Amino acid sequence: MKLAKRLVLTTTALAAVTVGMLSGATAGQAAVSQPVRAGVTVPDALKVPDGNRLTGVFSAEGVQTYTCTDGAWKLLEPAATLWAKKDSSRRPVALHSRGPVWVSTVDGSAVNAAAVATSPKDGTIPELLLKSTATRGTGVFADVSYIQRLGTKGGVAPTTACTGTDQVSVPYSATYTFYKPAK
């Protein structure tokens, strides 16, 4: 029953953020390379090592789902939809979920990653530097080496006590930047 409830919450969260954004994007739109938006400062701890180049900048909206464990809220999984930063129609180009993993809705490529550095922010989930642990496919996420989660808003676990197997999904937004080794 716990798995079924989690699947319903995740599906509901993804549906909520993708309503009205179901028209497809072209592979060219998904691979747009551009600088991180003006006004986003990257903390030194989250800088990508030399030898990597920026290959994608995506806006994201979704939820951070928390589950009650031993009377405290613990992160269960993220669920978010990503779109090209400058696409005002917000056509989805990727889905982000537990792993963490990002899967392209344009070409099926994917990247798994693990956090290697964090930068706390007041009132929101921390910004992160993640290092790729695996990629698959030949599309937009092929050969991704690093990912940054920047400009985060929301997504913080509740501060109230919890009981049993309660779960809650908290809306968040962020900018994700993707890097590949420079050739």
C-alpha cells in the first residue's frame, strides 16, 4: 500500500506540473547551450571543475516528496519537469525523479548523478553540484559529467511532527545546468 500511495503522489505531482505543457520540443530546443541566467551566482563550492563545458540550461518545477520516518520528515524523492530556459511555452524536455535521474522526453537519453557538494540557502532546498554516475542514450544527456541545481525556491520539508507513514509533496523550482567534458 505504501508503494501504491507513493506512485499516486508522484504521478499526481508530475501531472500537476505538466498540465498545459504536453506539446513536444525538438532536439535542437533541448540542447540549447546558454549561460546561466543573469542574477544567479554560483557558490565556489558548486563550481564545475575545469575541463567541462556547459551544454544545457533548463528551468524546472515540481515537488520534493517527504515521508515520515521515525517521527521526522525525510526526503523520499523529487519529481519535476524541465524545459529549455528561454522557451516561454515551457514545453517539457526532461523529467527528473528519484535516483536522482533526468530523462529526456525528446530523445530518451538519461543521466543519473550523486551530490558531491551542497550550498544551503535560507527558506529553500539547498543548491547542489552533482556528478554523473551513469548516462545512457545518444541524445541531450549523453556523456553528461556534472549537473548544478541553482536558484532553488521552495521544496523544504515541513517543520511539523509526523506520524506513521505520512507523505507530503512540497512544490519547488530550480535551474538545472548540465555539463559535458570539453573536447
